[in-house]
Amino acid sequence: MHPSTCSSSLRASPKRWGFRDVSDWLSCISNKLFNGWH
């Protein structure tokens, strides 16, 4: 998943989120933090 996709996917379909979407988003955020994103 692209780092820029994290926030855009949030706005895309916040009401139709499944566990997989959330876990993907969390892993995306984790990658950002791991890469030194502040």
C-alpha cells in the first residue's frame, strides 16, 4: 500500500470498513512510523 493511500482510503469509504481494511490501514501507518514519519 502506498503511504499516501493511508489517509485517502480513510475518506474513501469510512462506513464500509471491514477488519481487513482496518488492519491494512494500521500496517500502513506502522510503516510510516517505522520509516521515521512524524
